[in-house]
Amino acid sequence: MKRVIERAHVTKTGAILLGDNVACDAFEATRPLRVVTHAHADHLGGLRKSVKCCEKVLMTPATRDLAETLNDNLKLRGEKIKTLQYGKTIKYGDEKITLHKADHILGAAQVLVEDAGGIRIAYSGDFRVENTPVVDCDVLVVEATYGKPSCRRNFEVDVKELLVSMVERRLRGGTVYLFGFHGKLQEVMQTLRQSDVEVPFVMPERVYEVSKVCEKHGMNLGCMSLSTSKEGQELLEGNLPCVAFYHVNQRQHVGLRNARICVSGWEFQTACRQIGDREYLVALSDHSDFDGLIEYVRRSKAKQVITDNYRSQGNVLAGEIVKRLGISAVPMPRGKGQTTL
Ligand SMILES: [Zn+2]
């Protein structure tokens, strides 16, 4: 067991170390390979430094495009950048590295390192269990965003169907404003299009650019206009039937007199809740809830689990894995708001 547990580690700066050569999602000077699991900011730590100092920086092509779009002046085109499709393996020394799909945002990946002794060391990255293939492994580093037993979404309705019907109903009164994070906004756009919502989508420049990257990588988002363009302004100022997509940080600034819907993962009581005069919160998440995390760990058949205690509070999840599954589990890094196991 000792040999197995030493094969993975989470550093105090949030680097997920797998095997001998790989550091995921933060810069680590001792590792020649950096992997970027997806384009969210808390997984891009020290990326410029990694590009400078590491031998190779690995990610999916979609993550490369998204990370560049979301970060001004970040260039991921040099010879050190190696884009890798899901399921393709590269070798480094005695180790094999493979990225597997994670259902989270466009381009998101899980990472599997197989060492010379055949030990399989995996990192889930951020994921939703429903459409994420479970990676069989000996050692697993797992995200812990909703790692407390209170973080369960046992809703009786299909959240996406509910969201579509809410948007359709409110479009009869004019423009509907929809707020969320990058990546999730585009998932909502795709869900609406798949449900035959055909009104124009209007959005500011950054949301538009992210949406174009999503279309380049296979999503179909239909008619989109910039909020600063002539058509976009006509739609918004005329309160015409369209959906306006904004990053959640614009919530206090736009669409204050319109129907408004925010999508958020931090809601467990009900699938939909009124939070303002014409404003609703819909519980749409791109992470597994507590039950999903436990289910993933169980199906991975890992003998040793490390919970990510850098990006979230992994101590509770580690304790629950020990208790419910009888699998050895520890939070890393140690010493961040944790209880003794
Ligand atoms: Zn994420």
C-alpha cells in the first residue's frame, strides 16, 4: 500500500502530481510534464511558468482554444504545447499518459498515468458522473467540490427540461436574461437549441468568443449576435423575444427589468427557486453531487483515494469514502480546514 500511495500527491500550490513526471492543473518545478485538465481558472495555476519551464504542456485541443479565449495574451501555440485527443496515449520515460473525457465543460479531461510497474494512477479533474467514463485505477485523485453529504440534488424534475420550459414561457414577455459561468452558458444554449428554441441569442464579446470556440469543437448554437452589434441592440432595446447570455458577474448590471434566470450548482433544496422580483435560480451544475462522487470512486476500483483539498474542502469527502466504501482515503494538501481522520 505504501508504494501505491506515494504515486500521487496534491501540493500546497494545487498541483496534482501523478507518477514521476506529471503535474496537473498548477505549476510544479520538479515535473517535466504539465497537464491542463480544463480551462477553468482554478486549473490554470502558473500556466505561463509551465509553458516556460516544462518540457511539454498537454491538453485537449478544445481546452487550448478555450484557455486562450478566456485569458488575454495567453498563447498556447508553441512547440512545447502538445494537444492530445481523448484516448490517445503518449509515453514519457517509463510512463504512459492518456486523457479521457470528463463531462464538465468543453474539452475537459481526466488524466491516467500508467507507470513502469503497471500501477494505474488517475485524476478525475472536475466532472459530472452521468456522462463521464469511469477510469479503472489503483490510485485516484478526485475532485471534492460537492464532497459533503448535504450536497445532494435529489430533485423530482429534470432540471434541463424545467429550464427550457421556463425560458419558453418567459420569452412570450420579451427578452429573457440568463446568467452563469463560461462553459455552462454554452451548455444552456445547446440545450435550448436541442429543444427547438429558435429565437436569437445575444451576448457580450467574451461570451460570444467562447461560444464560437464551442461551435468550432462541435456544438451547434444557432443564431448568435453581439450585444454591441446593431441587431443585438435592436433586440435588447426593443425587448424582443431573444435570450441574452451574460457571465454571472454582470447580474447586477444588465436586464434588471426583465425576466432573469441564473444557473448555479450551489443549490440543493429545490430545482428552481425565486430569488428576486422576476429572477429565478435554477440548480444546473457541471459537477457531480455528493452521491456522484461516491459512485465514481466505487466504480473506479481504486485502492487508495486522495481528495483535492486545495480547490475545495476534501476532508469531509475523504472521511465519507473511508466510512461508506471501506477504501483508504486522505485529503491533500493537509492542514486546510480538515478534521482528523
Ligand atoms: Zn471546472
